[in-house]
Amino acid sequence: MPPHTNTDRQCVSLSNVDVGACTMNQAMTQQQDAMFGIGTFQGVPENHILCFWVNEVETETGRRLAGCASHPRDRGACVVSALGSPWTLAHEVGHVLGLRHVNGTSNLMSTPTASINYNPPQLSASEVDTVRRSRFCQRA
């Protein structure tokens, strides 16, 4: 379903978000462009991460995902499905910050996030270093 963008009200109406293949550095789908572009309309600074909560996130093949962190090169963003686990948002933000999937069930970057059984999930020392080096991590 194509997105409906109302720039007068600065909102995008999407029920199912097509995220293409959901890989980093992919071309954005029409729906991702509409969704991620709204931050520019609202004056969200480029060094902030835009997070969107939607009903469903689907790949180009129709596979449902809990979330997806593929985003434009010039803007950090992710989308999380209502089907996601309590850790999905943090997991997707982790991707935006440069983290990759790991094996196991105690780490925040375990996949699927529904398999995470540690509360709160852990990050390794090298993952923390990666987050600290991210352009989105600012120190006071």
C-alpha cells in the first residue's frame, strides 16, 4: 500500500511498512522514504535517531519482522512492529549505532529478539565501544 503523506499536518499514515530486504545501505522503499522524511519536516536534528512504531513491518517477500534498522545514510532511523518483543526497539537502535547480530539469548543483539531471556540483555565490552564511537553517541 503506498504511503499517504500529509505535509500540512506533518504526518505519514502507514499500516504495513515495506522495508525491502531490510539490509544496511539498501535503497529505501517508498514507504521508508515517506516515514523517515517526516523527521526533516518536524525539524529533528540529523544527529538524533528517529524511531517509528507501526502495526506491521514486512520485507519485500512478505516476511513479517519485529523491526528493521535499514535507514538513509544521512539519518539514523529504525522502525519497530507492534509484534516486537520488549527488547526490539533497543535492538534496532543498536543496529543504527553499529551493532550486529550475535549468537545466544542473553545479549541485546541476539536474534530474534523474542529469544532474549536475560533481563536486561547484555552488551559485550566491544559492543559498548562500538556504541561510544557512533556518530549518534554524544558525551556531555
